[in-house]
Amino acid sequence: MKHIFKKGSEKVLLLLHGTGGTEQDLLPIAEMLDEDASVLSVRGNVLENGMPRFFRRLQEGVFDEEDLIFRTRELNDFLTEAAEKYQFDRNNVIAVGYSNGANIAGSLLFHYSNSLKAAILYHPMVPRRGIELPNMNGVKVFIGAGKNDPICPAQETEDLSELLNTSEADVTVHWEYQGHQLTASEVQASRKWYEKI
């Protein structure tokens, strides 16, 4: 997978961009969250009308589940390989994802036990419904969401939060009123949360 790695402290921020983004997009956010952390920023392997994504969708808000499962496994395997290559602890990975990137991060949590230490999900949806989730005891999750988000309705956030809580994750939800935009105040709230964990 096309990526950037910057060696820093033991904490590793896994950056996952939104649709049409690249591995450069979230580097400023990583800097705001923790300028000392190691950074692994990945570009999605799927193209939709020339725009990078992490998995295919059938239409807006409807995921191609088969591709989602395949791409989630691909990302999980890549993390294990990257940990070996760059000599970081696989158990210290904290995902920071926006939109499509937040969805693949959520999918890692839904499919693989201990895949992430924690996750900051900006405007995510429920990756899959009706499946048994692994126990997420000890996993901390920050969700940044928009009450008026046209792409990711507030109900999606509530459903995702409930599913994660039921699996024993420690979930914090921060609401904004700026649609699907990632705002400075949202990043600031996630930073405060990050500093506590």
C-alpha cells in the first residue's frame, strides 16, 4: 500500500484519508494531535472515478461489503508488515480516519480483535451490521460527528456508538453542526481526548 512513515515516539498514528484524499491529507492533523508520535499515513487502494478510497461502494452510503471485508484484511495485514519493517509495536497503533478512512478504521475494530489500541473517527458510518463483534475492552474511541451531516446521518453515529459500547469499547462522541466538514473545534476536542488517553 502506498504510504508515508515517519519515526517518532512509541505511539503510532495511522492516518486514513477521506474519499479523493491522499496520504498527505491528514499529516497536519497528526501534527496537531501529537507532534512526537510516529506516523503511518496510508493511501487507499481503490479508485472511484479517479479518487482514492479504501474500499468500493455501490452508491452513496451503501458499501460493497465483500470488498470492505477484503480491504480490511489487506489493511490489517499491511499494519503487521509495516510494524515489522519499521520496528514499531503493533499494539500501539491509534487510527485517525476521516469519512471513508474512518469507516475502514471502524471496520478494523469490527473484524479484528486488538487491531487498534484506540481510534479517532471523524464522521464515520457503521461499517457492517448484523455481525458478531470482537470484545473491545480497553479500546478507546473518539467519534467526531455532525448533527446535520448529509452524508453521515446522526443516527449512524448513535448506532455506531451503541455497537462499540456493547462490545465494551470506551466511546466519546463529539457533536458539531457543520455538516460533513472536519472542523478545527472537532480536531481540538479530539486532541484533548487524545491527551487523556
